[in-house]
Amino acid sequence: MNTLVKLDHGWISFTLRQPWAPATTASKLSTLPPEPVIPSKKPFKVELVGGKCYSWCTCGHSRKQPFCDGAHKFKAQGLSPLRFVPEKDATVWLCGCKHTNNPPYCDGTHKQDFITSAPLHEPADS
């Protein structure tokens, strides 16, 4: 419902909206991106080439872990790969659990209980 309010220096228009839907329907209306699945409970040791662009999988559905293969387009819409370019050649550990606080690099989050006790995602045959 649009409403007009007169202020001393002019009119202002705003729209009144209903509060959030009840919890039973809120999940259907959510616009939050999906949570990533856990493809590995250990990091991936990779050799990176300086100046080359990489796409780290953020959803966990890629069959080319730790890199993106586009699976998010069908299995985790709302998540996108993290693109990064290392400054120089390096051997690094990229996160496999997808819950690092320093993406794409492993920060040890995979050692926390919520990861160690979580089910490991196994990709379905397609």
C-alpha cells in the first residue's frame, strides 16, 4: 500500500509491506544463497601459476575439486565460484570443506566439530 505523508519541506511517498511470512512458508520465500555441501574434510594441495585466473568452487558440487566445473548453475543456484589470480607461482592448500574464513585458502576450519561430524557430499552419477 503506497502512502503519502506531508512534511514541512514537501511530500514523501513510501510503501507499507506486511511482515515476514510465517516460518512454515519463509523457507520457500528465502532469497539467501544455499549452504555449500562438504566435498572433502581435508584441504587440496595445488600448484598455482602466478598471473593465471582460477575459479575456486564455493558450492561443493564440482567434480573438479577444488575448482569450479559449473555445477552450481544447476545444483546451487545463488552460489558462484570465487575467481582469484595469485601474484606468483606457489604451492598452496585450498579449502575442501567450503567453510573457510579465508577463501579460497584453508584456515583449518575442517578440524571443527561441525565439519568433522557433518556428512561428506558424494556426487550423484549423471
